[in-house]
Amino acid sequence: MVKDCTRKITHEDYRNPDKLKKYYHRVEKKIHVKYKKYKETKYSKAEYLLRDDNFIWKKHDRLGTPLIGGGVSFAFLLVFLWPSEESLSSADYFFMILCLILTIFFVLYGFTMPKKEKILNRRDGLLTMTGFLWQPNITMDFDKVEFAYSTGGENVVGGFMLQVIRPNKWQTFDLFTIFGGDCYEDMSFIVWYMDKNRPLPPNEEFDEFREADYQRRKAEGFPKPLYPSNISTPETTKEQRAERKRIGGW
């Protein structure tokens, strides 16, 4: 069983929720497609350390951003510092100082950044996302969280990846992928998991929790789903499907 990953709500809503709902990169909270089943690999074991019928806790690469950002800026700095017969222009000095500042920034950030984590709390209907830079983690009611997709570059590399919109002053984005691919597949899995009125997603790691989850929903009278779906989300057996139809009417 996963340890308790309950986090206190930090934000009740966005500053302009109605405006965000009209954002044209927004991804609606629903089960859009039949996603590819998530398979257990050595990489997934490292990334998803905790998951059950209550929580999915996603490990955050603490040093990823400082190492990449600091490494790139330091590499460019070395280019400017490398001995050369050509004298540096004023523009070169400007970029050299900029690279130096960025290198120092990422080094300091790597040593002082707060603990960052991403949590899907199915039990309580909460989502925890990372804060921007030194901002603490953010926890909101999942029903109020807004998602978007990345646009990528001109060649669409890095595009259509699922992002969660942070409720801060600048409305920054946090990458919130499950498979690291299509935003609609990731959104479909997240909504399926977070809709505690539906059966757990058809992933093998949830098999040991299905019966207990089924009995919980049965005791509650099989309430109707919280979010819409374009595909069927059946119970495990025909008998369970029939019982859900008889008791819950869906």
C-alpha cells in the first residue's frame, strides 16, 4: 500500500477562471481516447514510486532543470572564454556575462530549490503540482484545475504534451505527462484514474485494488461518473457490469 500522500489545499481557484476556460490550448477534463496501457519498466519503476487506488505520487527529478540549464549556460560560457585570436565584440561580452549569470543562477537554484512533487489524490479529488522555481508545491481541487497542451517549436517538436496551468500571478505551466506523449492520452488516463466513480484504469498495477474499489463504489450505490468519456469504462466482469447497471443505472 502507498503511504498517505495527503497534502493541504493551497489554492482554491484561479484569478480569472472564466477567462482560462476560453484558452484555446486548453485540454478538457474527460476521457478522450483509449490510451495505450501503461507498462511496467525499469524507467517507470524509478519514475512512479508510489501508486495504488488512492494516490499516484510522481517522482520529480530534483537536479534535472539545474543540470540542463546550468550545463548549457556553462558550455556557452566556455566557448567565450576559450582562447582565440579574434577579439570579443560588445555583443560577445554581453552574452558571456549573461551565460555567467545563468550558470550562477542554476547552481544556486540546484542547492536551494524546495522539494517538488506531483500527486494525483484519487481518494480526496486533489491534484498537487510543482511550484514555479522557488514557489512551494500547489495543491488544488482536481475539478478546478485547468490543463493545456504545449505548442512546441515550428517543427512541432515538444508539442501536444499535457501541461497543468499553475494558479499563480503569471499563470505558468507545469509539464504533467504520464506517458510523455499525446496530451489526450495522458488526460484520458488522469481523468479515468481521478474519477473515483469509475473503475480503476485497466493497468496491471491496479489489479490488486480492483475488488476493494468495486466494493466501495457498490456500497455508495455506484454514483454516476464525475467526468465525461468518449469510450466505455466497464467493470472487470460481466456480473459486475450487470450489478452496476442494476444499482447505479449506468
